[in-house]
Amino acid sequence: MKKFTGSCHCGAVVFRVASNFEKTIRCDCSLCKRKGTVINLIETEEFELLKGDDVLSLYEWNSNIAKHYFCKICGIYTHHIRRSVAAMGVNVGCFDHLTTEDLPEIGLVKGSTFSIVKG
Ligand SMILES: [Zn+2]
């Protein structure tokens, strides 16, 4: 798999993924629909944080199992760790030379139908 380097908007967070971008999704849960991002699903071992550990903020909600990270300077969601710690999602918009037109079919995850612990 090719390696791609992504960053948040201000550049404080930089990461690298090994991905073929075959598994890309949009999710309609209450968090993702507000972000409006396309997510590339990868394995944790395919992700490497190069810079920005000190500026990443963590957002947790609902079951508090998934870890949603974003840059505390520019606010951009960069990646999240899913219910399984081996599974991650990264923000496709963080890759400069990649647009949604370069991607194969983008799936839709009906996150809104997943169990909700609290509103
Ligand atoms: Zn930033």
C-alpha cells in the first residue's frame, strides 16, 4: 500500500497512513453528520502520528469507547479510534493531493442506527 501524509488545517498535526483508500465512508451519526467528512477506514497499525501529540484534543461521547481526535488550534478532525482499538478512521480531507473524486465508491454507514447510550 502507498503511504500518504495528511495534516490538519494549521499544520500542527501531521500523520501518515498506509492505505489504498478502498474503504471510504460517510456516516450519518449525530457527530459525523456535523463534521461532514469522508472517512477512510484503516487498521491502527497503518497509522503513524508524525507531529502534534501535544495539540490533539480528545472528544468522547455516547459509550465513550471511540476516541475522536481533533487539532485544538484549528479544530479540524484528523482521526479517530473506533470501537475496536485495532480499527481507525482518518479524515480524507486532510490529504492535500487527494480529493473525493480520486476515491472509489464512498459507502454510507448508518451510524444513526447504532445503539445510543445517552442523547
Ligand atoms: Zn491544526
